[in-house]
Amino acid sequence: MVFAVSSLYFELESLRLSQQTALHFVTVIVLYFILSLGIGWIPFDLKNILISAAIFIVVYLVIWGCYYLYFKNLANQMNEDLEKI
């Protein structure tokens, strides 16, 4: 639930994209590590936490980049459609 609700940061037009992304990232990574360490998905030692954090960051960046490119393409397509009107 928290991971889905945290995406609502991107609905706040009063924030820049960088602020929205930073808030979303911090919320998700903190909650992910609380959950994953609490239920034993990640062993509680520095090496495993750092490896998990690195994997999390890479996956987050890939997913964020895909969404960014998708919505940028969608906006360009909508602008082209509006120019035809």
C-alpha cells in the first residue's frame, strides 16, 4: 500500500520533478529496508545492506527512466495531436 500511495508525490504540481523523485525515493527506500530487514529478506550485516541498496538504486533508476521516457513520449504525441487540430 505504501509503495502505491508514495507515487502520489508525482501528482503534486507545486513540486519540481527532482523534489517529487527525491521524496518518493526516500519514502520507498526507507520503508523497503524497514520491511526487508524486519522480516529477514536481507541479512542484517553491512555488506548485504550495501549490496541490497546498490541493487535497489539501480532498479529504481531503470524504472524511473522508463516512466520518464514513456510520459515524455506521451506528452510529445499529445502536443503533435493538438497541433493538428
